[in-house]
Amino acid sequence: MNPIVKAVGVRKSYGTFEALKGIDLEIERGEVLCVIGPSGSGKSTFLRCINQLETVDGGALWVNDELVGYRRAGHKLYELSESEIARQRLTTGMVFQRFNLFSHKTALENVTEGPVQVLKRNRKLAEAEARDLLARVGLAYKCDAYPVELSGGQQQRVAIARALAMKPALMLFDEPTSALDPELVGEVLAVMRDLARTGMTMVVVTHELGFAREVASRVLFMDQGQVIEGGLPEQVLGTPTQARTREFISAVLG
Amino acid sequence: MSSVWRQRPTMSNFHGPTEDISQFEHVRRRHVGRYLSATVIVAIGAWIVTAFVRGQIDWSIVGQFLTVHSIVLGLANTVLMTALAMMLGVVLGVTAAIMRLSANPVVNRAAGAYVWFFRGTPVLLQLLLWFNLALVFPNLGIPGLFEVHTVDVMTPFLAALLGLGINQGAYTSEVVRAGLLSVDQGQYEAAKSIGMPRLQALRRIILPQAMRVIVPPIGNELIGMVKLTSLASVIQFPEMVHSAENIYYANNRVIELLIVAGIWYVVIVTVLSALQTRLERHFARGAGRSVQTR
């Protein structure tokens, strides 16, 4: 089977700052890929390119066998329309560092919004599924709570349920525990661990090396817009071959 | 340095921990300023009330004209014009605000020019321009297909509606734009991430949250509009001030009829203020902070 994500020489710049200096990467279906690296290394930018919250400046990116953002005809690449981009985004689910729950909607409404409004699914069925999803992240009793009434950890679990409700082929996590109080990190990681066990393909940008070691099928270390090294967790985290990786890991572990 | 303040001399009212003051009576501070200002306000209020009671005002006339037919008709026209002009203003305002946030430079600048022109000229002038539109465009329509004489169409009602509504739209667009900008960027990204195109994200996610910021100033503008409609009396639109004027031209009871109109304006504004509070409470849901009523 083809890889779910294939990146060839992906570049991205903000003005003169090169956030991504040519990323070549393949992500297989069923993989749990943890991306680690210092801030500003481009790991979040790469994640955001996958679901087109950022547009790539160079190179090519395929997600689920579709060229991201463009349609090829002959020897030309035509930029996709907004609605086509919106459709492409349905392949991926995204979990943000700052949760970004819709603050005027309850937990249940947050989860049903996509299925009902975007996928045009029956509201009753969508609600039943949303309740199941919220139960799965341990929040069945918080269906009617507004985001402001939830702790950070609970908000992030609702955000995971919201992304899952769209039945994505790939889940993206952008530092999902970085904005959480330390005692709340565990509950979110537990949900992600369960999700990984179901065989969901996941790309997780994280600073939680313990989680990466335990759950990841592969760990990638990025620095200054490049992939420095990648491999099995025990290999990258235990016996890194590159000096920069070693420095980063010892800095994180303190 | 912490050692410095520890060594500062003890203040005169400092009592050593050996003396027990926990049973002493607490005496509240006396708010002399509050009593003083309250006295002044009550005195001024009493003076104004006596001035009106003793003045040359025949209150029976006020009571008599409060519900007279032409005043009630004027009241109805005022309320109707307020509602319609405000609706037009909000529709134009939301449209212009969304246009101003568009990436297309033509769309964006067209909205900017609209705001620039209609905020840049007095609304009285705009009312007169619409009313006299026939001087510029004698006929309206598509030549050959259908055409009408502008004078026939541009009634005081239509001129007032266009003048007030289009002017209002220019102000409302700035309020709406501020509201849209107040919503966190993360909300757009989250909406995109579940596959929403831009307009759907605006309608379902961004605008409802912007409403919390938009409603209070729009309420303010609506209340402004109630009174702004009185300007339409200059183009013969029969709203309340126009009706009051027509009556006092005949009977010379100027102050009495102005008071009649004033009473009705206060009544409308009071009702609208109450509605605004309820609306604010509705859009405050999930905002973590109820509407401050005090």
C-alpha cells in the first residue's frame, strides 16, 4: 500500500526565514510517528503543511495519494479551489496546542459541528456518534459543558473527539500537551495511547519523550528546518547517531 | 532588600502582638464625598423638576396629545424606519466587513471606499442627496427594458430608508470588522481543520463569537438610529418629530409637543435597552463571563 504521506523536497519560508529546507519523508499507514526537536525547528510547520494550514513554497506533498493543494494536468500544476482544499482537509484530523474548541458551542456541539455542517450527516446519528466519542475520551458526563467550564486536559480530549468525528485517515497532533498543567498531561496522553492501539495513523509533534518512547513506531528528530535523523524510538532516543540529537535529548531530560 | 524594611521604625498605630485587639469594634470610614455629591444631585434634580412644573407648560396638553392619531402614526413610522434602516445597515455592514477582510484588493478597497464616503459626509446631506436623486438621474432602470421616473420612486420613505440605512452600514461595518478581528485566529484554523470553507467558517464559527463584541455597540447604534430618524423630517418623512411639528405649527404648543415626542423616544429606547441586555446574555454563552448588570 502507498504511504499515507509522501513529502519530496518540501520547502517553506516566512520572508527570509526558511522554516523548512527540503523535507523528504514517507509516513506509512498505521504508523505512529513522533516528531521531536527544538522550537523553531519546523516540526509544527511541516505538520501544518500536511493539512494545508500552511501552503508549501516548493517541493511536493502527497496525502492519501492526492497531491496537496494542486491538480496536475500535463506538465502544469493548477492550484486547487478553496472548496477542493476544504475537501482535501477531510483526510486529516488536527489537534492543536491551544485546543481551539469552538467556545460558543458545548462539548457535544463541538463534536457534531463537522459531521452535521460539513459532511451533511443526519443530526441524530451524528449526536449518537459524538456521545460515543466523548465517552471514549472519558467525557460522557461533560457533553453539555462549554469549553470554558472544562479543564485544559478535558478541552484537549474534546478536541480529539471533534477531530475523530470526521473519520480522518490520519490524525495530526501539534504539541497537544504543551499548553497543559503538568497534572493534566497524563489524561490526554492516555487517550492518544488508546487511539494508537486502534491502529490510527498518527503524526505527533511533541516534547513528551516518554510518550514517544512508549507509543511511537518511529521517532523523527528535526532541527533548523531539516530532518536530522529518524528511526525506532529506542534507537533515536537511546543511541542517537547525531550530535544535535544527543544535545537536544539531554537538554530535554535535563 | 528585605533587611531594610524589617528595620524601618514601627508606625505609631502599630501594636505589639501581646495586645489582643480582636474584640474591638470596627468603625467604618465615613464617605463624606458621597453624601456631598448625592446632596448636590438631589438639589439639581429638584430644581429641574420644579422648573418644569412651574414653567409655562400645560401638562394636560401633553397628556391629551400623547395618544393623538398623528403622533401615534409618527411613532409607528419612527419605529418602522428604525427597524428597516437598521436591518439594511446591518446587512450592508456585515457584507462590507467581510469584504474588507478579503484578499482580493478590488473587493477590499471597494468596501473601504464605501465606508470612507458614507462616514465622510453628514447623514443630513445624504438624505437630501437621495431625496433629490432625480436631479442627477432623471430616470432609473435598464434603458429599453423598463424605466421609471426617479421622482415617482424616490418617495420620502425610500429616500429616508436609503439615506439612513446606507449611512448606518458604513458605521456598522467597522463594528463588525472589529468583532471579526476579536475572534482568535485558532478558531479559523479549527474550522478549516474540520473541512469548512471560509464563508461557512465565518457564518458558523466566527460571526457567532464576534457577536459578543458586536452586539453592545450595535445596540448603541440602534438607539442612535431611533433618534436619527427624526432627521428624515427635513425630507417630509412623516415620523414623530415631523408630526409633532405639524401640530405645534397649528396650535403653538411647542414645548408640550416636544415633550410628547420626547416621552415616546424614551419609551422606545427603554424597551430596546432591555432587549439588548437579553441579546447580550444570549451571545455571552460559553464566554465564561456573564453580562455585567451592575
